[in-house]
Amino acid sequence: MRGVRERGVWSEMSILKIDEIRKMSERELVEELERLQRDLIRERSMVATGGTPENPGRIREIRRTIARIKTVLRERELLSEGEKRR
């Protein structure tokens, strides 16, 4: 997994490029999707309770990465359905 250096320490970064997502197995995608959804809940709850997020753009990054993963999962689902019909 990629990381980014924040405040002197390495932390995991949520952004995955579409080509990285396409290289992942379905199991990896589902695991990553679940992890990102937990991160999104955590970030949103922090904001809702009046806390200030370390990175204000992180919620947007997480949401977009979740959308990318769901898109790839759906593409694979449609591809497998198309192959079954043949």
C-alpha cells in the first residue's frame, strides 16, 4: 500500500488510482472497501462532534476512492454476466 508522510510520520493514504484498483483481486477490493467505509464513518463522526479533521480533504478522497472501487466491482459483475449469457 502507498503511504504519505504527514507531520514526520508515515500514514496510509486512501487514494488509489483506478489502475491500482483494477489490479486488485475481488477479495482485496471488498476488504479495502470495508476499511474505507469505516474510515469515512470515523472522519464524519469526528466532524459531527465538533472536532477538526487533520486533513479536511480526506472525506472527499475517501468518498471518491469508494466510488472507484464500487465501479470496478460493478464492471466485473457485468462482465461475468455477459460471459454467462454466451
